[in-house]
Amino acid sequence: MKSKEITIDQLQQFKELVKIDVRSPGEFVDGTIPGAFNIPLLDDAERAQVGTVYKQICTEKARSMGYEIVKPKLPGIFSHIQSLSENNKNVVLFCWRGGMRSQSLVDYCCEHGLEVSYLAGGYRAYRRLVYSFLSDLEKIPDMVVLMGLTGVGKTKLLSLLAQNGLPVIDIEKAANNRGSVFGQIHGGSQPTQKNFEAMLYENLRSNDWGFSIIECESKRIGKIYLPDMIYHKMKTGLKIHLYADFDKRVERLLEDYAGFPEDKLIDAILHLKKALGQEKTNSLIDLVKKKSLEEVVIILLRDYYDPLYGYPRGQANTYNISINCNNLNAAVKEIMGFLSAKYGFNA
């Protein structure tokens, strides 16, 4: 790069770009630009210490303190950045506002023969871009919404449609939650709201199809919330109803959950005690302990999930299209044919 500074608009144009977040680990975890590496100048405790001096004494004192803390780290930080910039890739550093931290490190790198840039406006400029995009209804494409009872294969269909090149947003994967009391059983923590929104933005900003395919969701997914405009497009989008035989749904759910630890399954069932009652909850726990998971799934579908969601169990004419999903590959072809006729692409 010829210039030390790049704008947020220029950032979006690079395909081969190494992004380095030089903020503290806590700031990085709270929210960053997707794909960025974290090479912090200050750890969380050091940042808090410098921040206290900045607020209570003065800027110059804080700057001097920060420099003394960072100075012995600079050779190691430089070496790390250098290793990430192999093959002459473009490298951009960013902090919160594109200020002292990123600019000072860019100067140091350039002085030592490594040409890098900093992001004008920093991560704050990126957050503003994400917020502006997700708040603009005209920028959000149409949503094609997969709807159906638990076990019809919505998540697998999303994966298959994506493999066929169609624009898909797997909301549950992005939120790391399967959207029910069993949602956390797959493990791992959910992203922050900021990182979730960034993932949505990166998915949608390059979408030139005019539509995205998603699974019907509530506004809240675990601790994450769908942005208002995406939720609005979901509620007003094309509705694809999916159905499958009861036995096929049971089979798919067993594939999903049979390999998970007994204590995780029991904990999830306990969250349903209010809805199922103490007696049925105890019965389900006993069945889990006896390894009778098929019976557990049957009871949960029959007595909880099907009444909760209320979708038709078979063909229905109250949707834009209703598709049998006993065979997922056949369902994919039918969905692609429907969308091809609607949006004018070759399936």
C-alpha cells in the first residue's frame, strides 16, 4: 500500500487483506472485524491502568505511560505482524478510533521496513458501517424463509442449498445456537451481538442475488437478537413450508442428539419442566438414563415441539410452496426450481 491510511470504503474493496486488531483482548472479544487477528499493544489490565491516568490526570501522562509499557513488547509485536504479512499481502492495523495505538504501530513498522496501513476511524468506523447497513431496509435482500416442524431437515437443507451455490444465511450457526432449549447442547459460547451483526453484514453486503435463504427464527436466539430490518424481511418474505414423515423426523433428531452426554440431555429436559410437568419430565429423564432416546424424541415431538410450533404435518396450501423433505436432495431440487422461476436464474 502506498498510503499509511485507508478508509472504511477502501477496506471493503480489498480481497487479499490481513486485518490486525491492536486493541486489548477484552475489546477484541467484545467485537472486531471478521477475520481479524488480535495483536494487542496493551492487555486488559494495562489498558485499564492507562485509561485511569488518562481520565484522572492528563493525556500526555497516559501517552507516556502507555509508551513505557509497550516499548519492550514492540520487537515481538513487529515479528508477529511480519509473519502475518508474508507473500507481500496488504496489511491494515486498527484500534478503536484509528488513533494513537494503530498509527504509532504503523509508524514503527514502516521505520523498520514493513509497509503497513492503519484504518481511518478504526473499529468504530466499521461498527457505524454495519449499523447503517443493517438499519436500511432497502439494502437488505428479500428473505426466503424455510418453515416446518422440528426434524424436517431445515438446517441440513440450508447446508445443501449453500453447497449448490445459493445465498444462504445459517442464523443458528452464526449465533451458535439451535434455537430451542437444546440449542446450547452442541457446546461453545455464542458470539457477542456486535460480532453476530458483523457476520450478517459480511454475508449480505456481497449478495447480488436479490434474496437470501434463512430458517424461520424468533427475534431472540439464545442471548442474540436478530436486527430489526432482517427480522422484518423474514416476517414478510417468501414462505417455504417443509414437511416429512414422523418417523423420518425422529430419525434425524436421533442423529443430531444421540451422541451427546447424558447430563447435557437431562439438563435440557429440565428446562422443559414448566411446560411438560414434573411427572413427564421425570419420565423423560428416566428414559434418557435407560438409553431409550428414540422414545424420548417421540415424546418431545408429540407433546412439546409439534404443539409449540403448530406447522402442518403434511402438504399445505397456505404457503408460497409446500415441499416434502423425506428426501433432502429431491427437496433441494424443488426449492431451486421454485426460486429459479421466481428470481430468474438457472437452477
